[in-house]
Amino acid sequence: MSNKGPEVKLDFSGFKLPKGTGSFAVVALGLVGIGYAVKNCVYTVEGGHRSILFSRVSGLGNEVMNEGLHFRLPWVHKPIIFDIRARPYKFISPSGSKDLQIVNIGLRVLHRPAQDTLANMYRTLSKDYDARVLPSITNEILKSVVAQFNAAQLITQRPLVSQLVRDRLIERAKDFNIILDDVSITDLSFSSEYTAAIEAKQVAQQEAQRAQFVVERAKQERQEKIVRAEGEGEAAKMLGKAIQSHPGYLKLRRLKTAQEIARIISSSHNRAYLDARNLMLNLSDLEKPQ
């Protein structure tokens, strides 16, 4: 025999909910449903962005939504938002110059999508269009332009190189509905071997210019000596002719020289007595008849 306790039976037949509880639950559920519907029926396009709608019924639409609040059907429409602000893209590519030198060129590109072609861009490239397109077309344009110049021209004609890269890259990007607002070369470097060769060439040119300067200066000094010697020779000839034609000219020069010597001696603190011969003034010679 099994010992069982007395069974207890609960009778809820007389239990009743408070009045109004059922209607309150219905209202609460209705408010939650309305809030959920409102939240999923609208979406916001922030400044600097545009959106397109994908419909589960008709597919991707071509209409581009501007900034602001927009409506959609929950579970039917899915907004796809694009950032249309200009964004920088940096790229470094090793390229070969016309004289077979390796050149590392750094490029910075400001790009943005064309607004009226967002639907087609999403179909073909998705939202990461820049990562799919820009590396390949940038590398293609850089290599084609750099190959037209030798290494020295890439430095001396850098504005022309930059202009060619800019024009060709802008036209190439249009094929993918990408707008390039700016294209600029940020870096231009060569291999260490070529850089060392350039430095050695510059040093050699400086040495050659210095040697040329020394040679030119020596030529000028030599010419000056020749001119000076010719002048002194001409002066000596003229002096000889003057002495021959005017014997008194030599005596006059001797007299002026003696006067200068006498003036110097007289102004000196050390007194000295010199005869007329030491002063180059022989009065007896001056008195001799000619």
C-alpha cells in the first residue's frame, strides 16, 4: 500500500482580472507596433551623403535621394547610402623611366562618385569603388607617362609630368563614373645607385667649373701683365725720345727727384748732411753750357 496525502485542488473559476487590464495591454502592444513601424519606415540621409533604394520586389532603383528624412516600406526597401564628399587616396608606384631608371612616384588623388550614376556604380563596383578601380588605373597612367621621360627630365620637367598624369587620370576615371577633384605628385625618388651617380656627376661638374675659373683667371692675369709690360715699354720709348729731343727734360726730372729727397730728409727727426751728388743734384753740371 502506498501512503498518499490528501490532494489539493485549486479553483480559479472565481478569479477575475481587474477591469481595464486587457485594454491596456492591447494599447501597449499597439504603441510598440506603431513605434517599430515608424522607426523602420523612415531613414535619414546625413549631410554630404546620398542614397538609393533597393526593393525586394523591383530591384535597385535609379532615383538618388538627397539629404534629409525619407520613407520606405519595412522589409521591402533597403536604403544604400553613399558618401559623396571628396576623399583622399594615396598611391606609390615604382615605374621605369625612358632611360631605364627605376622611379618611385607618390600620388595623392581627391575623388568622389558621380551623384547621378550611383545606382550603376553600385551594380558594377559596389560601395568600395575606390579600392577596386583607383589602384589599377593610377598604376597604368603613371607607368605610361613616366616612360616618356628620362630620369633627369622627370626632375626638370616635373610640372609637365604632373599635368600629363592629371589630365589622363581624370579622363580614365570618368569611364568608372568617378570624379577626380585634384591629382598631385607628392613624392619623386630614384634608386640609391642613381642618386649616388647624380651626386658624383654634380661634384665633377663643380670641379670642372672651378678648374675653368682658375684657367680663365690665369689668362686674365697673363693678359694684364702683357698689357702692363707693353705700356711700360711704350712709356720707356716715349721717355727716350723726350730725352733725345729735349736734353733739359732729364735735368728737370733729376731736380724734382732731389727736391723730393730733400723734403723727406728735412721732415725727419734724424738730421743728416748730404752733398749735392748724394741728392742727385750736381750744381756744377747744371751750370755747364750745353
